[in-house]
Amino acid sequence: AIAFDRPATVVDGNVERVVARLFAVEDEMPAAKPEIRRLAATLTPAMRPGDFAQATMDLGATICTPRKPACGLCPWTASCAGRLAGSPESLPRRAAKTARPTRVGTVFVAVRADGAVLLRRRPPKGLLGGMTEAPGGPWVEEPGGAEAAPPLSGRWRRIAGTVAHTFTHFHLELTVMRGEIAAGTPAPAGCWWSAPEEISGEALPTVFRKALSAAGIGD
């Protein structure tokens, strides 16, 4: 429409908001998108469709805004079903956000007598795939299912509190255990010892840097 001035329906976030309010579309997003596009197509003129598309996007960006729309300045104010219903700001409808579940787990920060810290690589696929971590148990929603055994024998103590981190789909609370490991102890299969001067260069995600910091590593 804009590039070639040919009739075409242009729908971006601003246009979706304008059309949803103009026709009082009650379905929640994103399920309402096909209906909004259909209604937008009924508005698209054969003459100067590019100007219409740009004007509608500008209308949504400057007047029919998400909050406190300036309905008195809108050229469609007289026929806007959302305004006439008294609830333009509630449109388009948004599905209620689901609460993020909380998962719990345990991470073991094993510190050898020379200051080296035991690390390993996460599986190549999945969350934080291929990155480095301190050994630990699974992250589960049932507190009782978060129990795990230390990767090495040593003097282990629980660090007070928990390490909290939020991912896109869940919150995580980690119990941090710090273990003092004897000098010369070899790393278990799949793990390695990272010297104090090397830890900052390891590919550790933020959540594990938090765990190491809680255990007094890297302070």
C-alpha cells in the first residue's frame, strides 16, 4: 500500500488497537488478530491506500494510544464502538498473564584447597544449553524432589538464604552448598577444576555467577 499505492491491508500494533476499539472487538489477543485484520480490510480504500495506511498507524501511535487515548481528537470518535461503550482503554483485550511457577534446586560449589572451583558443562540442548555450571540437582516444582548428592566428598555446609533468579517461564530458587575439598582431588568425569584467575572467563550464566558469589567466590 505504501510502497506501490495499491490497495492492501496494513496491520501493525497501532492499527490493531485502532480497529479493535473502533469495532469493539471483544475477543482476546492474539486470537482476535484474524478478525481485526478482516475488519481492517473493510476500511482500506481503493484510492490512496498508502496514505490511509500511514494515517491509521499514526492515529494509533499519537491519538488512539494504549493509555488515555485522546478520543476528542479522533476523526472516528462519533462511530467508535469502544468509546461509546465507555471502555476504549480496555481494548484490545489481553489474555491474563499466567503466574510463573517456582522451581527449586541445589547447587554445589566445590572449592579445592588451591582455590579452584569444580565446574561442568550443561547439556547442549535445552535451557542454558552448552553453558558452564556448578554441579547440582534438577530444578523441580516439588521442594522434596530437589535433593541431590554432592559431586565429591568434603566438608559441606549450607549457605544461608537462597539464590533467586527469574527465567521467562519460571522463577528459580537455589540452595547453595559450599564444600571444602582436599588438595589434589581429581575432578569427576565430565567436570573440571577452574583456577581462581580463570573463573571470570568461564561461560557461566548469571544464575550460576550468583551462586558462586553467594558461596564467596569472585567477591
